[in-house]
Amino acid sequence: MPPLFRPEVATHQQSQWLGKALLLKGWPPWIIVMLTLAFIFALLAALIFASYARRINVNAEIITQPQTINLFSPEQGVIAKLLVGNGERVGVGTPLYQIDLSRITQAGNASTSTLAAIARQHQQLDDIIYQLEGNKRATLANLQQQLEQYQAAQRGLNEMVASSQEGLNAMRASLTSYATSLKRGLITTDQLNNQRYLYYQQQSSLQSLNAQVIQQSLQISGLQSAKVTKSAEFDNQISQSRYQQQGLDREMAQADVRNLLMINAPSAGRVSSLSVTAGQMVNAGDSLAQLVPLSGSAFYLIAWLPDESRPYIKRGQIITIRYAAFPFEKYGQFPGRVLSVADAPSTDKEMQGYISAPRVANGTISGAYFKAIIALDDRSMSWRGQRLRLTSGMQAQTTLFLEQRPLYQWMLAPYYRLKTSIMAPAHE
């Protein structure tokens, strides 16, 4: 069937304009050239005169000076008693925990059995020392009694010797008188001989008494020597027993340490947190408590600076800090001032004690980092009249501004690296 209208009519209707065509006249070429040149000059001025400072984000955490004291379990055991509470103030040597280190065998508690055996040995030595002291007193009293008897007998002999000496002297004078009387013919020779015999008999008695005195003196000296010797022997035996007791005391102390261990506060402070509770089992090196010293502790920030940032961070530099506990989207950023930066990289052992220390995926520390201490502005720690409280261990982040270069130098940085890589070795 042929179409109702001719194709020319349909094409005309589709291409026919519905209104008048208005042709706009473009901008003059000089305006376009001027705008283009202005844009180029502005871009060049920005590249030449504008600068950009490279920045990095560094993790940090809050510490106190003096720093918070972390207490760890020295051995494996079970928490027998919890002696303090969170927030409680303690003094030097205040007991915090009591750890049960005892081991149970088929015979019972090994530490308790050891302590009981040592206590029995200690009691036996006490009995031995008591008996030795009693024997010493009895022996010395007996010797002293004998010594006093001999001394009394010696005093009697000395009196007898003195009396005998007087009698001998009188008989010597009488003998002389008899000899004179014989010359005068007043007495006979038999009377003189009888008197001489009596004189010699008295002299023999005196010598016998002197021998007894000497023997008594020797006996007294022997008793005095025996008294000193016996006293020294008993003292030596008592000292040996006491020395054995001291050894038992050391063994008892060691056994007591293996049984119960007291964890005491090394300094005065406030208990910040308790990591374990009574009845909980702990291993050697497990954290037990954190103690915040009371001696005017102040808050500081510890940051770990990578190698590339160390030349650009100076003492006294002002930085901005963002606390994880106070999101900066709500609370904003807070100022801080760099107090010191280490001249040598921190050791891995030192960094292991901080949570904010940078670590790789397996938990180890890779690279060299410098420790920076940052002072905080306490006056700025408020938000809408509310005081923001800091605590030790709180995590934070700070932005460090490194080298500042013009924009064109940043754009040409690949060229500088390429130039450095193809340059010849430097010569003196």
C-alpha cells in the first residue's frame, strides 16, 4: 500500500525549525589570549612561590614523670589474696598481692611438708642448745665449787705455813740460845741435840706444808684452766648449733618463698589498675598492677620518630596532638611542645615496653626510631567548660611537618632522583 504522504513532506516537517535561529557572536580573540596568559602566569607563580610541607602522622602515648610502675609476676602461681583496690593510695612496701607458689604431690603440699620438716629440725636444735647451756651452767658451777674449796684449803695451808714459819723461827732462836748455854756449860750435849732434832722436825713440817701449798696452787690453776676450756667447748658446740639454725632459717625462708610470695609496692603511689583477681593463675612475666607515683607526677607524650623525620624535628617545636579518647572531629586538636629528641635510635627492648611503638604485621619492630618527649599544655585540656582528664597509656597521634619545598621542586622530584641515580661517583 503506498504511503499517505510523500517522503519529501515528512523530511521537511522533521527538519523545519520551530523558531528563529539566533547566532551569538564569540569573545574577541584578545580576551581569550589575555585570560590564557593570566592562567599560565598564575600557575607559574603558584609553582614558583607557593610551597608545600611534607607531613607524616606519628603514633604516640601518654606517660607520667615519674613513669607509671608496672608490676609483673616473678613466678608462676595462683593469686591467693588481693590486698588493695583500684584507686587506693599505698606506701612503700605496702603488700598488694599474695601469690601461692606451692606444688601438690602425692604426699601433699610439698612446700608445707618442707616447712614442717625444717621446723622440727629447728626445734631439735633449740632443745640441743638448751641442754648444752644447762650442761655448761652445771659443769661451770661444779668446777667453781671445787675451785672455791681448793682456794679455801689453800688459805688454811697458808695460815699453817705462816704459823709453822713463826715456830721455826722461834726454835732457831732457841737452838742458838742452847748452843750458847752449852758453851757456858749450863746444859748438856744431849739437850742441845734434842733441841736440834726438834728444830729439824719443825723445818721438815714446814717444807711439807709448802709442798702442799704448791700442790694446792697447781690444783687451783688446773681448775681455772678447766673452767675456761669447758666454757669454750660448750660455747663452740652452742655456736655450731646456732649456725645450723641459721642454715635452717635460710632454708625455711627459701621454702616460704616457694610457698607464698608477697608483691609489695616499690614506692608510694596510687593503684591505677589491677590486672588480675584472687584465684586467677598467673605465669612469670604476667602484668599484675600499675602504680602511679604520687611525687608530683606530670603527663608527657612519647612519640617515635622515623629516620626521615629526625632532621626536621627540633627542641621547642610546637605540634598538634589528636587523642584517641577525644576524637578530633568533636574535641579538636590540642597543642604540644617538643622537649627533647634522642640523638640515637631506641633499642627494640626499650620500645617493647610501649604500646604505641610501631610494629610490623608479625609484631616485631622494624627500622630505626628516635624517642621524642613532648610536653602537654594542661590549660588547653578542656572542652565546653569540661575538664578532659588524661591517663597514663592513653593513645594519641600527632602530625609532624617535615621539609618544605616549592611546588615545582615536588613536581620535579622524579627528575632529581633520576639525576642522582645516573651521576658519577663523587670525588674529593
